[in-house]
Amino acid sequence: MKSKKKNKAAKKNSKPTGAGKSLRKVGKGIAKLSTTTKAVGVLALASLGLGYLAKRRSENKGISPTPADTEEIE
């Protein structure tokens, strides 16, 4: 009988570490949610993102250009 030797280089560490471990936990938690709950969560995140972008845009409109920006370049 031939003995099969496992190549150590081919064997990879499949255990996640750090952020990968946390993301895997989150993924398992999301998988347990109903479709409706997932849809409500996505809509809430989208509305928060759009609100943040709208707030940034309105804050940037109040800034007046500096005199160096308005000078004509010769």
C-alpha cells in the first residue's frame, strides 16, 4: 500500500482571523433574517447614506471661494 503524503504547502489555514472572523459572524446573523427584515435594513442604510451625502453637499455650498481662487491667471 502506498502512503499518501500531504503537501504542507498545499494545506492552507482555513480559519478566518481578525476582520474576516467578524464578517463571517455578521453573515451568519444576516442569513437568519427574513427577506422583509433584510429589505428594511437595506432601505435604512440607503436613506442614512443619502442623508449624509445631502448634508455634505449643503455644507459645501456655504463656502465662498478664497481671493486666490478668483484671481485670473495670466
